[in-house]
Amino acid sequence: MTERVTLSLSAAPDGYGFFYGTAQLGDVFCSVNVLPPQGQWAGDIKLEGYMPDAEDWIIYTDGEEIARVRNRGDLAAAMLPRLDQG
């Protein structure tokens, strides 16, 4: 059986435009912050160094960019390399 990444994100972005939550694969968890593309960004303030991309969703853990995807539906799969360290 192949395990899948479970991604739980906030229903709405925070004031900086990030969706936040957790990604899980089996017993492994990590905190996730996701910045939507410019056209879907809905924050109050843009943080220097964390600007939305024109097209990509940007995934961060611990303030470090770990992946970019074009479609929101691909966010969970993009977390697999980070969570599957074994």
C-alpha cells in the first residue's frame, strides 16, 4: 500500500497572504506555509523576501522554500520528498 501525503491548510490566508497548516505522511509531520500565486493572493501586507509568484504556489517549511507547483491540487504531492526521508 502506498501512503499519501495529507495536507491540512487554513480555510483562508493570514494577513501576509499565506495559507498555513500541516503536512503528514504516516507518522511524520511538518508545518507548512503556502503562498498562492499573485492572482490569488489576498493578504494585507507582503513580506519582503516572500513575494507571490506570477503563476506558482510556493511551499515553505521553517521559512525555507521547498517546492513550487502550478496547481493547488499538486501541493500535497510536492511535500512527499520532504516527508519521506527514509
